Amino acid sequence: MLSWAITFLIIAIVAAVLGFGGIAGAATGIAKILFIIFLVLFIASFFFGRRRG
């Protein structure tokens, strides 16, 4: 999940450098959503994984 977020972030940076504002904005939004999902799943797995011991 984190690798997809990084991939979309790189796509957004390249698109912004080349002047494609719409594509850069969309890729940035997707990267933000994927990163938030990654953080939620990481925190959930951290807490539930520690309970099983």
C-alpha cells in the first residue's frame, strides 16, 4: 500500500514538473488517500498484533 502511495507521489511530481496540473492534482489526491489507508491499517495491525502476543 505504501509503495502505491509513493508511486502516485512520484507521478504527481513528474506531472507537476512537466506542467500537467490536473494529472498532478489527481495523483496527489490518490497518494494522500492511499497513505491515510496505509496508516490506518498499520496502526490497526500494530495494536491487534500486540494483543495476540
